[in-house]
Amino acid sequence: MQASLMNFFGINRTVIENELDYILECIDVKGYAVIEKVLSTEECELVAEKLDKFNEQQVEKYTRERLNQLNDYGVIRDMLVEDTYFRNLVLHPTVMQVVEKVIGETAILHLQNGIVLDPDLKHHQAQFHRDFSKDFVADKVLALNAMFVIDEFSEASGGTWVVPGTHRSSKVPSDRYLEEHAIQVIAKPGSVFFFDGLLLHKAGDNRTNKPRRAVNHEYTRPFIKQQLDYAGLFKNKIDHESKFAQVIGLWSMPPKDVAEYRVDPDKRTYRKGQG
């Protein structure tokens, strides 16, 4: 984002030069932004089909009862391991241009979760929470979410509720404040909903007769632990010099022993400049 030293009652004023600058400003000030028309209708239909299939497979493997006990029914956590389509979503150019501006080029994937919210099903995240659940804030963004909207986010389908600006405070506001200042995010299929990992938000209730699907990604600075060991899962399966290798954390793994540390710096599992 470009900032100018304009005289605005003695205060510096942000100057935007393009749409990306405005998206970055919204994330900075409000804590969230939406970019429309990132995926086509056909792509949304394909992702919906894949999510439904994964959801059925995990119910068969773990049972719905067990997933409900774990508050994990309707959440799919290993799509990128099983399907290259979801690996491509991790590196989607529209997402990466925002992630690299907000967090930096060394950002890694903290999680990729598929979401299938059945009609009238109370989601376990239907209470205000932070995806990056910490009791502090920082002067730089530590975690940024990029959620692909597969089915429309509307009042009826249960679009996510956010409380703008709460990513700036280490305190959680009162219930009254949250309820009075919450805004429901309305977004068309194919959009990407970006939000700071510290922004307070909650899932809405799906009152339609169809599932509401989404694919959520969270990207963090490379010194933050991932939800799953993506680096370990892909260690011997991909090109270690690729962008995908860096994003899933292969360049920010602690050496397992001294011998692994005492190799040429460009061969170490935790590479120079990763933060």
C-alpha cells in the first residue's frame, strides 16, 4: 500500500492507486475484505462436488457420531493431500498477491479446511472467536485467512458475522458490544473473503434447504506452528525448490539434529530469511 505525506489536518492520509490497495486498506482498518469473481460458476460447482465427496468419505471413516463429539463434522482437513486441485487453491494468484502484501513472501500455510454446513445444523464455531486465538496483538499481521465462497453467503445461508476493528485490540469486547456491532458478510459464489486471524467472527446459521460450502485457508508468518504437519506430509513428494514447498513450510522446518543443521545454508530445512 502506498501512503502519501498529504496535509490532511496535520495527519498523514493513505492514498490508494488501485483496487488491491483498497483491499489492503480494508483488511488493515476493518480487518476484512471481499474480492468477487475469483472462481467461476463451473469451478464452484466442481469444488462443491469434491467437498461433498470428501465429507461422505470422512463420515464413513470416522462416523458422524465421532466427528460430532470432536466438533469436527462438516470440516475437511486433508484435501490438499488427496487432491491436487486443492494444492492449486493454496497458491491461487489472487490470494497470494494479497497474502504476500499483508504477511510477506515467506508466509506459510497454517491450515486449509473445507466447510460443509448442512441446513439447520448449528456450527461449532457459531460463537464469536478468533481463528488465531491469542491474547495479544502485534504491529504486523500474524495470520490472514482467505476463504473461498463456494455457496452464496447470505442472511439465509448463514454468511459469517464479523466485528470490524476487533483485530486491533487484545481485549474481547462485551457480549452487548459484539451483538450491536457485528456485521454479516454477504458474498457471491466465487468470491474470496479475507480476514485478519485476530478478527472476532462467528459462523451464521444456515436456514436454507441446501448446504453452504466454503474452503478456508489461513496463512501465517513461518515461525508459527501449523495445524497439520504439511511439510512432513509432502517432504518426499514434491520439488523442494518450488513455491508450493515454501508455502507448506518445507523451508521453515527446524533441523532434526546437529548433522542436519551443519549442511550448506541453502540446504538447511530452515532457510535463511524465513523469519
